[in-house]
Amino acid sequence: MNRLLQIGLILAVSLHAFDEMALVIALPSISSELGGELLYGVTLSSYVLAAMVATAWSGDWIDRHGPFGAFQIAITCFFVGLLMAIMADTIFKFIIARVLQGIGGGIVFTLAYAVTNRLCPIDLKSRMVAWLDSAWLLPSLLAPALGGLLVEHWSWRGLFWLQLPVLFAIVLILLKPLKLLRLKPSSLDFSGLWTALRIGICCALVVALTSTPLNQSWLFLAPIIWLIWRPLGIVLPDKWWKLQTPLALSIILLGGLFFVFYGVESYTPLYLIEYRGMGVTETGLVFTCAAFTWVLASFLQSTLDRYFSHRHSLLSGALVFLVAFFMMALVSVNSIPIGFIYSAWGLMGFAMGLTYNTLVTSAMLATQTGHEGATAGASGLMGSLCIGLAAGLGGAIKNQVEYRSGDVGQAMDLIGMLMLAVLGVLILIIWRRFPKEKIWYQSDK
């Protein structure tokens, strides 16, 4: 795999990571300035839901036409989204900007993993996944701390100004290598876009409905779930809900773990800042700890991958998750020093590093040649879908608690219990369904 291409892909994922992580720290200030308190969950989920639509569409596109055209669309959307965020004067304009950035970020994320799966030898896939994970390290160091400093001493808009020169550098690095990967011209097929939009619209409706007080309109959730079922079947592996193949298992478990991790992460800053009185910069450093441990665990797993089965790695990561949840529960006890959150969230990041690398590598090994984009798209779809739904459902819990005169602490307790219950289901699936030995490509489609 070309070294320049590797660097460009890592840098592109880094930009996607910075854009996502900086917002988590800055959103309390953005929401306050632009009047978006009641749309907190919607603002959080707008980026990931847009990224979900982009990944659902771009995976199939990359398999048919190569990555170059998708890359051009991604850069254009991201650039326009950054400019709109800088100039936004209402929360609605800011949400539109985040949607455009999400489209660009989703395509870039899918492209990076599709190209890695296509060009990396089997024995190097896990190592390259670790390097792509490391793309989150520098943003994790910069985004929370830098975001906190900018918010406290200048403006949250500086977070988007800083991304523009990085975006230009990515274009210069990747433009030529991706041109060489362009496939032979074929007729353009946008049927996948309609499939992706249906998924995105349904998820947006779920988030919008659950952000309102509990009423009769929530009954519309049932037909919305029915409407999303068919398009999901087109993007995900065949009969994915049966969890019978390594590819389906890897992708669904990946989405479930994202739901658990980001469901807690999305509302932890709000809890620490507004309920426990922690500074914005200090809160940012909490997520820096998790970034370090995530990357450390990912590289550790890339070495252990030679000696242990993926099932053993997943069960080990699940055990670490349970310990981390216990430590997070202790943080909610006022007698425990708030500084304990650094160790708790760092351990949560370590658990994600072990499990994420394992599941992505497993999905790559179970992919048919020529379907790398489809696997990357399906993985990205499940990740974005579950992050978006976790943020939306977390926002719904927060709003329902506040409607009943509760506080952020009570909302965080309920969110934590929901995520712990989901983690229990995932552990049961791993224990009963995940194969004991590594399995290479099987026909899932």
C-alpha cells in the first residue's frame, strides 16, 4: 500500500475525528449562544445521521466506480459545511452545516476503510486498522483541550476555521493516488442514494419524535421502524438480523458497542460541566485519556490478533467494559473525587480499542473480493446509525427527565443503565454466536 496514500487516509480520518470530538466539548456553549437547548440531542445526532446516509450510499458507489468521485463529493460537502458553521447565527443553520460536514466525514471514513481492505495484505489489515485508530489520537489531544481553550478565551467558531487548512492539505495528498484507483467508466446508479436517504429520514424522525414530551405522536415510531427495515436489508449483509455469519455478527456487534460507548460519551461533558462543575478544559482532558487508551489497546490487539481468536478478544474487551461501567457508576457518588473520571473513562476507551479493532478486522476477513466498499459502508452505517440513535435517545431521556423537573444527574443515571443493559445483550451474543476460530470470506451477500 502506497505510503503517501496511507498518510493521506490517516489525515482524512483525523479531520473527521477532530470535527466530531471538538463539537462534544463546544456544544454546551454553541447551544447557549444560538438558542438550541431543546435541540441538544438533534444537534449532536445531525452529524452522525448525515454520516450514516453518506456511508450507506458511498460504500456501493466505491465498489462500482472507485473512490475518486466519492472523494470529490466529500471534500466539497465538508468545505461548504465548515463555512456555514463559521457564519451560522441560528441553531437551524448550524444543524444544516453539521449535516454537510457529516456527509463529507461519512464518505471519507468509508473510503479509508474500503481502500485499506482492498489494498492491504491479510496479515497487515489489523495493523492498518490500528493506524487508522491512531488517526483519532492527535484530534483527541487537540480537540478537547483546544476546543476548551477556544470556547473559554475566544469563540467556538475558531474550531471550524482551524480545519480549513487541514482540508486543503488532504486534497493535495490524496488527489493523485485516488485518481489511480478509478475504475473503468460505467453508468451512474443513484439507487443507493435513495436507500440511504430513506434510512436517514427514518432515523431523523425517530430523533425528532423522541426529543418531544411523551405523547400520542410517539405511536408513529412503530411505522417508522417498519419503513426502515427494508432499506437496512439492502445495505447490511443478507439476513443480518439472524446473526448467523461472521460478517453480519461483526457489523451488528460493532454498531452495538458504538451505541454503548457514544451513548455515554455524548452526555458526559454536559454532566461534568453543568452538574459537577468541572471546567471545559478539564472535561476535554477526560476524553484525551480515552483516546490514548483506545489507540494503545488497538495496537495491542493488532499484535494479539496473531495469537488469540477474535471471540477471546471480544470477551476480554467486554470484561473491561463492565469494569469501566462500575467505575463510571462510582463517579456519580458525590463522595468520590471527580478526578476519578479520568481512570474510568480511560478504561472505557481501552475496552473500545480492543473490541473495535477486533470487529473491523473480522469484518474485513469475511468480505468477498470486490465488495470492500459494501463492507466499509455497512460498518460505517451501523456505527453512525447507533451513535445517532444513542445521542437521540439520550436526548429524549434528558428531555423527559427535565420535563418532570429532574436534573442532569438523574438523566445521566438513566442513560448509563440503558447502555449497561445493551452491553449485557451484546455480551450474550458474543458468547453464544461468535465463532471460536477466525473465519475468512463466506458468502454473506
